[in-house]
Amino acid sequence: MKVTVSRKAHFNAAHRLFRPDWSDEKNAQVFGKCSNPNYHGHNYELIVSVTGEIDPETGFVIDMKDLKELIKTEVDEPFDHKNLNEEVPEFKNLNPTAENIAVVIFDKLRPHITSAHELSVTLYETPRNFVSYSG
């Protein structure tokens, strides 16, 4: 019997959507106000879900304290109150769209979760705009 457990977290970060190989005009046309050269910010909401068998000894799929600490170390500390373009190495050459942020978060968490468990990341950039990624 597989069960999915989820942990919700949030972080605040600034970013700018743009491609350096495009003109300012083309960046503005494609990314609109999200391409503001002075950046803009979001209050991101993150849901990390782990699916797997319930451990018969503990009754857990995963210890939620461990998942909480993993999210703190791998997401909160490197992303919270940061300029993603300037301060987060994963976005040095990667446009920090919600899609790319979700994939980066997944890639940071996946090595720390046993391969017997499935992982899914859902990232809300706004209350109405969100993306999900599960590898």
C-alpha cells in the first residue's frame, strides 16, 4: 500500500526572467513585466510530496521531521530572501522561471530521498499560478 505525505514550506525571492542573448525589446515582449531589469519578487509556496510504502516499524512513509530539515537545508537556506539570478548558483545560466525553479528544487531533494520513494514538487509562484514536477 503506497501513501503520499506532503510538507508545505514557503520562501520569498526575487528574480528576473530574461535571456541575455536577446534584446531588451524581445525580453520585454516575451516576459513582460517579469523582465524588469530591477527584478521583482514572489512569496513562493512549496509542497514537497513523498510517496511510498508505510514502514511497518515506524508507521511512517518518511519521518516528517527529516523532510522538514531537508527542505530547510536544500531550499529555504539557499533561496529565501535571495535574488535567484544573482545569488543562487543554479540560476547563473538558467532562467529562473517557476518551471525551472521546481526542477532545481526537485534535483536538490532527490538525492536525499530513498529511491524506493517517489518525489513530487509543486511550486506556487502566485496563489493562481503553480507548476508541478515529479522527475
